[in-house]
Amino acid sequence: MFLDVVFYLAGAVLDLLWWAVMLAVVVQLLVNFGVLDTRNRIVWMIADFLYRVTEPLFGRVRRVLPNFGSIDLSPLVVLLLITACQMLLGAIRRSLFLNGMYF
């Protein structure tokens, strides 16, 4: 029962992070193309929040990736890493369940 809570919370955090990355990419694209105006206070607050949540991850990935000019592949790499963590979490849960160590 305790491990159910732990695995549920870890999965929920990874899901929320995945959606935050997707929203950050969409909002940044809309701002760059001029669809959204950052002078609007609500738009600025949403964009700033998403930037603060995702930029620590993007910055770490950007330091590892080579420079591709104006193309930023760090959100794609972060999404792939989040998905890999979700798969690993599921594999650990199944392994614990099958080995009888799941309580």
C-alpha cells in the first residue's frame, strides 16, 4: 500500500513535468511567432512560470548537446528522458511485484 502511493506520486510528478515541457514549448513558439504578447500580464506570468519550471532541465541538456544553431533540441531530449523514467518506474514496480517484495 505504501509503495502504491510512492509509485503513483512519482508517476504523477513525471506526468506533470511532461505536460509542463509541452506547454513551455507551445507558449514559447506562440510568443516567438507573435501570436501571444508578453506585455499582457497573464501571458507573461504563465510564460515565466513555465520557463522557471523547465529551464533548469533544458539548461543541463543544452550543456551536453552540440550547438545546432537556432534549433533547440533540448525539449525533445527532456521529453525522451521523462518517458524513459516513466518506463523505468513501471519496470521497477513490475519487478518488485513479481519478486514478492511489493507490500
